[in-house]
Amino acid sequence: MDDIKSVTLNKLNEALSSGLVDEEVIPLLSILNSKEGLVTTSSCSGRYQLISVPRAGDKVGSNILGKWHRTVEVSELSEAVGSWDGDGELHLLVQPLLLHVRAIDIKTGAKLRNLAQDCGLKFSTIRSVKLGQRGEILPWGVVVEFLGTERMEIPLDGIDRSVIIDCLDPWVKRGNQLITKTKGHIKTLMNRLGNGF
């Protein structure tokens, strides 16, 4: 096995041992990492997040009040909203499936990116290409980003806490629809990759 793939898989195994990888994406990672010329570097199966930030776009000093890699109940979000101290801006996020995969060469990367888009991950792209000193594409220098479109962000600051809690029902319903759809991409990808790549 190539040294770069071996080192990357060792890091993944450490993350798995520490419980840092959400369980729903693990079978997909196993399939991708079993393919010649591919190795995963980061992943998220899709998630809800309730976060307080000093101001929009500022992750420094952010406070995660709740995070779930699954559908949620209104009561769970209500409890998380209730724990907010009122500082900063409060945002409710639903984020899609996200994977970063290194490919051994540009042809493999392009093929993988096309497969991801065919499976409904319409924002998938070749994220970066690392070049050598002579301008050549380095082995394992192509990073493909798998990214779905199932995203929702609701800014909640400036709204009374009791009003936020009263409004959670439709947001949870919509967010759960998005999470369910993004989780479906995992099964689609596994089926496609299982039939050969």
C-alpha cells in the first residue's frame, strides 16, 4: 500500500478508536478506502447544529449548544435553546453529507467527482490539486469534495427565546426532511461503489 494512503488510514483508525467518526458514514468510508487509488481524509454524514457565535461567520469563540448526526425531536432543540446564555448570535444549522477523498491522480479524481454528482451530491467538486516543482500533479495530490445541497441555516438572534421555542416545529420538520435525504446519499453511494469503480 502506498505510504500516503497507509498514513491516512492510520489516522482514520485512531479517530475510529476514539469515537470521533459518526457511525452512519463508517461503512461508506470502508468502501471508499478499499478502492485502489482512493483514501478518505475527513467526513460528516450530515448533521443538525445549534451554535452561538460572536457574530456571523466568526467561528472563534463559538459555542456549540447541540449537535446531532440524525433527525431530532423538538424537545431536544428546545432544551438546547434553553441552555443558551443569550450572548452572541444563535444559529440553527442543518448541514449536508461532506466527504474529502484523496485520489492518486486526476483521472481517478474526476471519475470520483462525476460519480458523486450522479448520486445526487450536486455541489461535489475537485477541491484542490497539488502541484510539484515542475508543475506536475503530485501522486495523491487531488482532493475530491463530496457535498450535498441539503442545507438550512436559520439565524435566531434577536428573537425572544420563548418565540424561538414556539417556532421550532416547522423548522424541525424541514430539517428532518433534509437530514433524511442527505443520509439517503450514503446508501446510494455505497450501492454505486459496490457495483465497481
